[in-house]
Amino acid sequence: IVPVVDKSVKKGQTTVDNTTKENIVVAARNWAADNKDKLPTIISLKELESEGYIEIKKEINACVNITENEYNSYDYNYEECKGDNNDY
């Protein structure tokens, strides 16, 4: 029974992690809609939190790389930030 429980716990954590990543990207999209003059850019989770776009209760070193694509719109890519203070 231990392997079944362990597998279930890991699957649940993966689902939570994926949902958190999706929520961070949504927050970056909302930020971008309000800050079109600053695009393209990389925005950290720390910045999104400080500006009130998201609240995350655990320590995550995350950034969203916002790049312009060939269709004159933007792509939002979740990435791990470099550095200790969520700076890219």
C-alpha cells in the first residue's frame, strides 16, 4: 500500500505545482495588460506579489519571460529565476 500512497501523493503535488505555475502565468498576463509600455520583459514572482497580482504562500523562485512573437502578440513562459531574490 505504501507505493500506491506515495504515487498518489507525488501526483497530487505535481498537480498543485502545475496549477501554481499556471496561476503565475495568469498573473503575468494581467500585469502585462496593465503595463503594455514595459513589454517585452521578464517579471519575477516577487514583483507580481509586490504589485498585488498574485499571492503565493510558499517560497518559489519564479519568473515569467514575456516575449513578442511573430503574430505581434506575446508569449508567456514560466522560468526559474536566477539569483536569490527572484531577479532574473
